[in-house]
Amino acid sequence: MYKILNNALIVYFIFSLCHTSVYSDTIPNDKLQYIINHSTITRVQKPLEVRTDKETLEYFIEHVEELTKYGKDFNKKELILEVKGNSRYGITMPSKKVTGEFTIAEKQPGKVTYLGHGNASVFFRFSGTIILETCYSTKKDETGYYEEVKTTVYLKFDNAILAVFAKAASPIINPKLDKLISKLAAKTKNVVENAYSNKYLKK
């Protein structure tokens, strides 16, 4: 059972960046808080140093689809993003049989919250809701300015029984999820930094 849950959770989380098929134009804060308070799994990631300016970072935050257009960090077997308007995106992972939708639910200075829902088929079909909170601030060290990005993920399964098993298996699942999050974060970091470098060179 642990092996099945482990593989299922890994595949489900990939769509997260990501993130129900139908959301209102304005996501009520109480819904976001409910998911946070009742999440099956919560992961707080180590702050990431992104060598870029705030303008470039915020562009990618508000135009997520651009991640798949710059360079070869994300290929079509890994991730396909579809713009649906009103800050909504469709997401597909062909090799993992993952589909879903996500939206920018809330924006504040230095913080953006994504909310999404998706389905995956790995041994069995399952679905769940995810919140991705991204906080960022400008820092400086001996090499110059950079954006420090802090990410927190809240994952809530639709199936209550599966959620119980997932929590029981968290010592096995969490390290796998953290490794996957780090991999996706590294690819995103590369895209943003390369875009910033190209912008800087054109000045």
C-alpha cells in the first residue's frame, strides 16, 4: 500500500505548480484557509535564491505559461500549460496521466497564492486540491541583489480514506515530495534567471 500511495502522490504533486475545474472569479479567503487548515500534507520548502530582479520574477508569477516557452527546461512530456483567461490555466502531464486546472487565487505585495484541482491515474484514479503559496523579497549579498523565494504547499485529497493512509505514510512520502519540489523549483529558477540575463544583455 505504501508503494502505491508513494507513486500516486508523486505524480499528483507534479501538476501542482502547481493546481475544481470550476472556480468563481474571486476565490474567498475562507475557502483557502479551510484547505490550509485541513490539508492532508503540508510542505515548507527551504528558501530559494533566484538571481533576478523583482520585475522579471513577477512577470513569470503572473504569466505561468511562459515557463514552458523559455529554453528547454520543461519539455512537452513533462508539462503542458494552457491559458484559459482570467488568470486560469489548464495543466497536463502526458507521461504521468495528470490533468487539472489552477488559478491565481490571491495576490499581495511579495506574495502570490495559487489554487488548483486535478486528477491522476496511477494504479487507481484519484483527485485533490492544492494551494501553492509563494512569498518573495529582495535580498543582497556579496555578489549583488537577488530574490529570495519561499514556497509552502498544502495538499488536500478529495478521498478521506486515502488522506488517512497518506498521512500514515508521510515518513516515506514527504522526502519523495521534497525531492520532486526541489527539482521543479530548480527548473523554474533556471528559466527565470536565463530570462533575466537575456533582458540584461539587451539593455
